Amino acid sequence: MPCDGFSCKRGFKNRYARDKASHGDTILPMNAFWNSFETLLGLGVEPKDLTFVQISLRGIIVFLATLIIVRLGHKRPLAQKTPFDAILLVILASVLSRAINGSAAFFATLGGGLVLVVLHRLFAYLAFYSHGFGILVKGKPDVIVRDGQYDFPVMRRNHVSTHDLDEDMRLDAHTDDLSKIRVARVERSGDISFIKK
């Protein structure tokens, strides 16, 4: 239908206003959802003002997020095979607890936890392909008994007394006779392993 310049211009303005209103209709529910989410979790609230419900909901979300983050990593840190693995768990717990108690920004803290797990995985990957890097981040085993004889300098360096060694020998090697031990090592995890003659 032909139209003069004025009526076409007015039709364009009406269509623009209609599009703007529908766009605004989408944003308003999103804003309302975000505002209710902020209130529910107490985002932006002082830690001392958090309610029981807010801390509980934060704990549930952090628990689920941590489960996902750790599953993105691998199972070894949970076994704490080396100090390298134990350090991740200690720092991760410390960082993520801040998201629960409100002493740090909620989503930034979750992101920081993810970065720690990715860094741990990257170091584990590098340690797999580089033995030198693996020794640097995980350490190396030390022989403290060879052919039934103590190696006192290595034991001193690892802070293992003869009493500690005797106790582990009884518990793990099921013997109290050192002459029956061919090799005993302080492993990278800090555990002592025994190979009998």
C-alpha cells in the first residue's frame, strides 16, 4: 500500500517501539530472576548478615560445583598419593569455603577453584611426560634400608627414626627382623614400602 513519507515514518516508529517493548519484556523477567537469585544466596550481603538458608544454599551449590570441578580433574588428588595432590585439596577447600561463608565473591571463588584444578591437571600432564618435572613437583623415593642395613643419612634427611621404621615394618611387612628386608623406601607419598628378601 503506497504511503507518504509521514505515514511510513510513523509506521517505522511504531514498529521500533513494539520491538523495544518486546525486548524489554524479556529483560524484565531475567532481572527479576537474577534479583531473586541474589536475594536467595545473599550475594552482595555482608558475611555477618547471611541467614541460615542462604549459607545452606551456598553450601549446596558449592558442593555440587566442587563435585563437577573435581570430576573434570582426575581421581588421584582424592587419594592424596603425594603432597602435590594433598596441596590441591587443602587449597581448594580453603578457597571454596570462602564462597560459602561470604568472605569472597561467590562466582569468582568458584572460578578460582576451577583454575586450581586445571593447573593441577596441567602439572600432572607435564609430570607424566617429563620425569624431571615430576621429581620437581612430586619428589622422588629414597632408599632407607638396603640388604638389611639402615642408611642413617637418608633416614635423617627424611625424618624417619629407627622406631618409625620398625613400626612400619611390623605393620606393613609383618616382620620385626630387619635382616629379612632387602629394600625399604620412603615413597613420594611419604609412605614406607618394603621388599623382603
